[in-house]
Amino acid sequence: MPVSTTVNRRIRRTLGALAAPLPVFVLALPVAHAATPAAVRTALAGTAAAPHLASDAVRTGSVAANTPITLEVSLTPRNQAGLDVFLRQVADPASRQYKHYLTVAQYAATYGAGDAQIAQVTKYLRGQGLSVGTVTANHQTLAVSGTAAQAEKAFGVQLGTWRTGGHDVYANTAAPTLPADIASVVSSVAGLSNASKRTPSYHIDNHAAGTQAAPHAGTVLTPTKARGGYNLTGPLASGDNGSGLTVGLVEFSAYSSSAVAAYNSKYSLGAPAATVVNVAGGTTDTSGSVEDELDIEVVNALAPKANVKVYEAPNSDAGEVALYAALVSADVPVISSSWGQPENQENNLTSDDADFKEAAAQGQSVFAASGDNGATDDGSSLSVDYPASDQYVSGVGGTNLTVSSSNAWSSETGWSGSGGGQSDKWSTPSFQAPVNSSGHREVPDVSAAGGDSSPWYIDADGSWTDVWGTSAAAPNWAAFVADYDTAAAKAGKAKFGYANSFIYSVARSSLYNTDFHDIKSGNNGGYSAGVGYDEVTGWGSYNAAQFIATKL
């Protein structure tokens, strides 16, 4: 055998021996250094993909990575089918469960997020570098804070900046997402945008300063006139005055306590001083101070012994979620909100609705102003105000009230600015079905003085002036319910409770024209008042003494 052949064979064997492991080595590389597959992420259905921005908004850039961000993460309630059954029973006079409401602890244990779910979400968020607070008492909300970069990473979004209306705002540019297992127990997140603001529904007579025309001639409401007009004089004299009850006010502004004290002093009301409950850090903004003062002073005038708690939060999506979570977690018996925005611009529908539904289960009476833009709440099309449009909230429209020389109710008409119409977010609730075939939730449910011909004369930031709007109507109803609940407690009877179920039950009975003032005239630019229920005044205003006497 030639030497060359032998050498070639040796070279081939050597090369073969060297080459043999190479395929194994190459195949091993991907296994040894394989990256973990990216977790499947799911968009949160309860959070807007890109929150409402005004038409003049101009994109200016991105949020700096180290910008502090405060969020409210809403957890998905459990057993909603069971809760729906309970709500039907608790609202049915024929049921043994009628008006046997839940405590916060009972609600949390049965319908709030479970401990394992809370721990799961908390672990994930902390793993993204975010700080997570203690879950609210109802087991539905977590306060979360961190930087913009941490929030973007945790929720898979980018935060952009815009210039609109002379202000700089930020918002998420796409729907937030979470890993599928986390998204299954998180309904929404608030705080990825600060573009949304709630506005109060009041008007102030500043004609002396040349900024607004004087209100029309009519009935200027003082405590005496308002009590007479709604037949509260007798109940108050009997001690049905809100004693032992707490009325919680939804506010996104601070206020002047000295203005409220001056009102109480002028009319010798003897009302206890309101207390402030700071939510999510509270607020130092005083731009809506007159709203707070109007709300407090109306409650003081009509339920002078009620304890008024002013829940103040930042005017933001996160602030709103935190505020309603606080109110239901504290089980405040009667709640009034005069701050809102067009329903089609609201970003917190899912989380707020869960809290309002809980309020119904706990027997909390929740009232909200129906807005002051008539039938076009958004200023351009038929639309309604939120949160009045939520079915678990009683929307309160505005009227013009006239009283007699003895301060008795004389007449009432629907105010042209009274917000009302059909929701494009909620279908007709069961309690409204007998009077509403539209397929949509309709508002308002009830009404009270709020028009420009029956303003309230109040101390607004130290100046005595006339103030009107549906902002005055909502606390009016809240005050009446506090008086009713005082009377109910004395009689050993059930409280007013979930207001819409009770209101519609009474209104559709033979007691309607005894317990309510049916307001049959007036319009809001899209709808007209008429006999019975209508989208301007709802069922009308209350006749306090008769309502209390016939139901207790």
C-alpha cells in the first residue's frame, strides 16, 4: 500500500474523530442558552386603549422614564352571577332577603378578589419594581406607585405627552396588557393617563363682577323655603334630621370651612362641622371650592344633624377610582356626587360600576347630579352624564321650584339645563323596564330644585350669592334620605338602601302622587317632561313628610 494512501486514511480518521463531536456541540448551544418564551399578554378590557383626548390635543413627546406615577389597579370581582341573584332578592319586597344588605366584610368574603388572587397580582407588580399598598377593605382595589418606566414595563404600554387646552397631559397610547394569568384577575388600571377631568355641575351668580348674568326671578332657596317646599319642616321638628347618619360627599377640590361655618351660623342650623377624608393623598386644588360648599350647605340645611364627611381626592382617573373604592369600603350609608363628565368620555366605567354594584348590595344610597348641559351632555350630541348614568346610581335632574307665601310646594317645572336621556353604555335595567322600552338605561331617576329660577343662597368662599345647577339637586336628595333613615331607625324599620330599586318600587305604586311631586312641564332640548317618568325630571321630587309616613 502506498505511503500516500496510508497517510490520507490517517488524516481522514483524525479529521473524522475531530469532526464527530461538532454537530453535538452545535446542537447543544440553543438548549444551554435558550430564552424563556415571552408570556402571552392580554389586553385589559376595562381600560381604554387610548383615553379620550380633546380634538385640539397635539402630541409633544414621551413621558420621562423617572416620572412618578400613581395607579389604582382594580381586581375582578368573583361570582357576579351570584351577586346578581342576591341583588334581585334584596330589592324584592316579596323576598325574605328584602333589604337585608351585606356588610363590607361579607361582600369581600363572597364577591371580592380572593387572598390568592390578591397575592398573585401583588407579587407580579412588585416584581416589576412597583410599590403596592394594602388592598381596600372590599378586596377590589390596590394602590400602586412607581416610575413611568416601571408602569410601562408592567402594563406593556408607552406613555405619550400632549398639549391640550393650554395644559400638558400624558396618556397611554395603546391598551394596557398583562400576562394572561394576571389579566384574568385584573379588570382595569387607572392612572396611565391624567387627561381626564371631572367637572362640577353648578353655576354661580357673579353678575356683580360682570362675569355672568343674574339668575331669572324666582324662588331663592334658604333652609326655610327648601324645607317648606319639600315638606321637611314637620319631620325635622320630630327629630328626623339625619342624626346618627353619615352623608359622604364626592369632591375633587378643597373648600373653605369658614364659608360653611358662616352659613350654619346665619341660619342657626346647629349642624356639626364637616370632616375631610383625604383619599389618595387628597387635594390642594381649590378651583371647585364652591361645589364643596354648596353640597355641604345644602345637606346642613335639610339634614342638620347628619355627619358630613367630605371625601377629597385628586381630579384624575386614579383619584376617582380610589375615592369610590374608599366610600364603599367604608360603607358610607348615603353618598352624593355633583362631579361628572360625559359618559362617552369616562375611562373608569368597569371599575366604578363594580363599586356601585357593591354599594347596592350593601344598601348604600348613591345620588349623582345628571349634569347641566341638557340632553347634549358632551356639547354636540344626545348624551348623558356619568356617574348618574350607572344603573346602581340615582341620577338627579334639576327643576325650577315655586313655593307659596307659607313656603309650601306650589309648582315645579323641568329646568332646560337638566341633564337626561339615554345611555349608550348601559342597557335598560330591570327596575326601569316597566317605564322604559328604549333598550338603554335612561336618566335622571328623580329631580329637585336646581334650575336658575330656584337657586340656593349660600356662602361661597366668603361671598353670599345665588348658586344653582343639578349640583344642588343631588345633595338635596341625599339629605332627604338621611332624614328618612333617621326616622326608619327610630321606627325599627329598614333604611332607604339601594335607592333606585326602592324609588321605582314606590313610584310605580298607588303612593306615587302622595310621595312624589310629578313634574309634567319643561324640556331639556331633547326630551320633554310629562306624566310619570320622563328623561328631564325622572319621577320628580320628593314629598318628605308623606314619603316617611307612608313607608314607615
